[in-house]
Amino acid sequence: MDAPSAGLTEPAQPGGPADTTDPEPPPIQVWPGTPYPLGATYDGAGTNFSLFSEVANAVDLCLIESDGTERRIRLEEVDGYCWHCYLPNVGPGQFYGFRVHGPYDPPAGLRCDPSKLLLDPYGKAFHGDFDGDASLFSYPLPDRHDGVGVPSEPGESIEATSDGPSTPATETGPPRGNAEPGDGYAPTKDAADTGGAPALSDGTPDEVTGARTSSAETSPEAMAEPAPATDEPADPALPQLNSLGHTMLSVVINPYFDWQNDHSPGHPYHQTIIYEAHVKGMTATHPDVPAQLRGTYAGLCHPAIIDHLKELGVTAIELMPVHQFMQDTVLRDQGLRNYWGYNTFGFLAPHIEYASNPDRPASAVTEFKAMVREFHKAGIEVILDVVYNHTAEGNHMGPTISFRGIDNRAYYRVVEDNREMYMDYTGTGNSLNARHPHTLQLIMDSLRYWILEMHVDGFRFDLASTLARELHDVDRLSAFFDIVQQDPVISQVKLIAEPWDIGEGGYQVGNFPPQWTEWNGKYRDTVRDYWRGEPATLGEFASRLTGSSDLYEATGRRPLASINFVTAHDGFTLRDLVSYNEKHNEANGEGNRDGESHNRSWNCGVEGPTDDPDILELRARQQRNVLATLFLSQGTPMLAHGDEIGRTQHGNNNVYCQDSPLAWMDWSLAEKNCDLLTFTRKAIALRTKHPVLRRRRFFAGVPIRWGDQTLDIAWLTPAGQEMTTDDWHSGFG
């Protein structure tokens, strides 16, 4: 038998001595509770539990004890498809999950499976791990080795370019840590390995868990007593393996925290300098961060890190995904790990591995809050990279850990004429169904929670075009945009779109509504092309330098709508951009097939490391050229972590699976490349000092004031003469 999840001990086995000596647990009072808020809400005296499912016939709330035993409480109260109860005296630290009884008919898009212990979509903390066991899957794995759902290229990814999304580039599927068990994955454990145990009436093998089950009347006087299950017979098509002990557990938290009069710095966009960072990557090797805090929220807000950001002039830190995400077994078996974290499932929970005390799940919440509070004290905003376009459950062959087993058709977009399959606009196997009211509600509730309860200052929406798709096309008038626009909380924070996905018509740079800013992929591509000497780029370079009015002015937006960047977590670092012509992703174990091949980079004459002083000087100058362009451009600049000290990934442009020094910041470079660090600080200081470099309006080529012939902008040749049409096409630079 496989070991239960971390922190749980092996439960007692039926028929053994423990069955005759263990006393029955005390009864639990079950009160009706309320349908809202969804999830587990502790009020100081007890906890309200509520789960949405439109397709369920019955729902069990499962309380999991520290020894792995399970008590089931049948939720008798149903209001608007929300199944709920209130348990007095149940509070923070309680492990729980749900079992949803209902139809299992994959061709119809129905995937209820009560043998699976399901995570709460509104869970605020999680505990344990997924071990890849066969019990996580709602089908016998050996029978599904037919290649269905296997990605055509294991390492494909997607990075949108100014010509539209290239077909495999970065941030999709396997390259983003989303090579889920459902993406053609088959654990080696025999799906029939249940030890021949008798199954409970819902198909749960009793020997796997030794679980106690209970049902209760929903009145204050009612007590939940252990009792035999009275569920309907299990669907014979299901393998009937209980996933308890092989999946993570939801955890009740205490929401109370001393914020010490915390408030958002509230920097306007034209005064904003964004710094994209990774919680672990920023801190894993910093010599001044205590060893026990490296790779954690507490480490990220250590004075050594905050001082570095303040000395740079950063006003906002944009964190790569910190929602709870999955460590997939495929990577683990290869000695790799999901580093980036773009396969999330806990939209209200901070990732537990970034807590300095991961054995106490609720500590991730308080530690995250303390981190935000410290950044705010330093005048630095916190922006989260959020992934609401898909979940970690993968494609139709993926595990059943939460949404799929709760209400598959509500949470996911299925193919209408073959509902066993998912629409996939993200390259990860599934797409969240933001057209469904309750899925849209989950996204909005998650955003509000992070603003109101966790005090974050904004969001960067991964593959945001997926959220705006109605039937199939991206729609600027979609329900998602409408509800964000009218929300009195969400509409007041920074909203940044990654304006593309891999679906048809997904490249939407310049097409998001007012109030939104966008990662400007055209800015990235143009600046890269200009500084590597590509012809016919001068005119477009001038447009990008002045805020990309061709993209944003017609819709009433201002230069600040353009999030200007040249490098990000996708692709090469700045140092690698001037050191490599080709990607070198061999360490990812995919034969160098993963990652973007068209990088718009120039190695200055030699591929990779060199001792040639002339090439080293040219590379240093090229880095300064790019940084000067970034911070002198109109718009909102974003710097990728480590570019200020010459961070390298040694030519790997897709470190999604490299939780190692290859992807972490090497802080020794701060001294080695101190000239580059000083230059970056001075470039940001120059921008901060001079308002003309961060205008709130586009240039118009008109006099700056009445009666004055001085124009707001003039374009001159190196000789000081006004540029002509021929000059714009001469290609000089």
C-alpha cells in the first residue's frame, strides 16, 4: 500500500485489532449553515462549509484527522446548487475535502466520482502532495495507453510575437510545468492494486482508508454519527480507488491578521517601475538572507531584498504564480520540478512550498500577508501573476482532484459535439469556462479575496485572451470584461493582460478595453530587432519608443497602457539575449525541442561564453542599449529579475522545470557586474527625475504652448537635422 500524504499516518485497517479497541469519535453537531460565502469560512466559533455543484445528486463533507481517518457528513442543505452546513467547534487547522455523488458519463461531459477526495475550489490553504497514484484517475490507466491526449511534441510551448502567436513558444503545456498526468501520463502503479479490499457502497475500497462515514440531519440538535454509507452503487466503469492518502487536503484557516494600518502605496502607472520576480529564484542564493528563509515569502521581504529593489528604484514587484500549484509526477520522475508554477488549482491559496514552515499549512497565509505588509512599508506594490485560463487537472486523461469531479461542464469548456474532450486555448489540456456564472464568480471572488484579505495591488493575467472568449472568438465586450469593469474593488487595482493565447485570433495586443494595460509583445520584438540591426525597423522603433500610439490611442488609452518589456521569465535573460543565437534547453530533457526557436537575439559573434574582450565589451554595451531604451520609452517599464546584474540561464530559454541554480539569481554577479547594476540604477533614476520621460499623454507633433513654435517632439538625424522620409527608411541607427 502506498503511504498516505505528508503529515498523515497510516489509518487503521478494517478487521485488525484497532477496529475493536479504538473508541468511536465524539459526535459532531451539524447546523444548516449558509450557501455563501463558498468554501470554508471560520467565524471564531465554528466553520461554514459550502460547495457549488449543479450536477451533484449528493455531497459529502469529509473531515480528515491527523491520523488519516475520515469522517463523512452528508450535506443535506442545498440552496441554488450550493451544498452547505455549519460545524460549531470546527476551526483552523482542520483538514477536509469533498466527495461528490452524481453521473459519471464522460461522453456527456459528466465526471462525478465519489471515490475521489476533492479539493475545495475556494480552499485558502492546502496540505500534503499528489503522488501520481492510480487512485487519482477516474479510469483504469492500463486501458488508456492509446495516445489520446498525448501532446504531439512533449516540449511544445507558446510565446506570442508581433506576428501573432508562434506555434510552439513559451508558457504553455509542458514548458510551463503543465505536463500533467493527464497529458499522456500513466503512473507505473497497477490500477487494480487495491489489495482485494471490499468497497464501500460508493466504490471506496475500505482497506485503503479505514474511513468512517456519517450522515446527519441539518439542525442544531443533530449530531453526525459514524454510520455505514447509504450511497447509490458506484458506476461500474469507475476503477473505484479512493484517492485519500494520495492527494492534497484542503485546510480551514484563521483569517485574522494584524495588518498594522497597512495601505497600498497606490503608485500611478506613469510613476511605476515593475520588477518581475520569482519567490524562490530571488532568494535561493542570497548570502544575506538566512538559510531557513531562502525560497520563502519571508525571505522575499527580507531587508536585503527590499533594499536591493529600493536602490534600483522599483515601485512594484510582480510575482510569478503564487497560487497553489501542482508538482507533476512526470517531471519528478526525471529529477526535475515545476519551477514556474503555471499549473495552479488553488485560486485562493498561497503556494505552501513558499512558506518557511510548510508543515503548518495556514502559516503560508500569514507569512504571505506579512510579506505584503513589509513591501508596502517600503513603498513597493505587490502584483500577482494569476492563471485563471486553465487548471492543473490537464486534459480528458488527467487526474480528478477538484473541479473535474465537482462539476466538469461548469468549470471547463468542453467540445460541444464530443463533450469528453476539452477546448484547449492554452496548450495545457483544458480551458476554464469563464462563460459559466459560477466559474466567473470563482474568478471574481478570488480576485477580491487577494485584494481585500491579502492586500495585493494588482494582477497580471496569464493568457488573458482565453478569459475573454465567448463562443470561440475573443470579445472586448465579454462578460469577463464587463464584470471587472463594474466591480468596485477589482476595477481599482492594476490590471495587466498577457494579451494572447494559442487559439485562433488569440493575439490581441492593443485590443483590450480601457482600464487595462498590456504586456506589449510588439515593443519586445521591435526593440530586439532594432538593436540586432534588422532593416526597416527605425519607424516602428520610434513608435514603440513613444508609447505605441498605433496600438492604444484609438481606443482612448494612454501611453501607460503599454507595459514595455524586452525580457521576461519566458525566453532568454537579457545577458543571454546578447550571448546566444540559439536556445540550449538540453537540461530540460526534451531533446532541445521545447521553447521558442525564433528569439530575435544576437550573440555578438560567438555563441555562449567567451574570453574575447572585444565581444565582452560589445555584449555589455548591448545590454546597456536595451536598458536605456526600456527606461527612456514612454509607457510602463518592466524589468525581469536579475537583468540588472547580468543573470544567465546559459542559453536555456524555457526554465519552467529548472528549480535549480540554472534558473535562480546568482547574487555574486552583483559585484562582478557592478557597472551594469550602477547603470540600471542611474537609468531608472533619470526616468524618475524627469516627467518628460513618463508622459501621461501621447506626443502629437504640435507646439507645446500657444504662440510657441517648439513642438512637443522632434525627430533629428545624428547631424541635428530634421529627419526626412528618406532618413526614416535609410536604416541608420
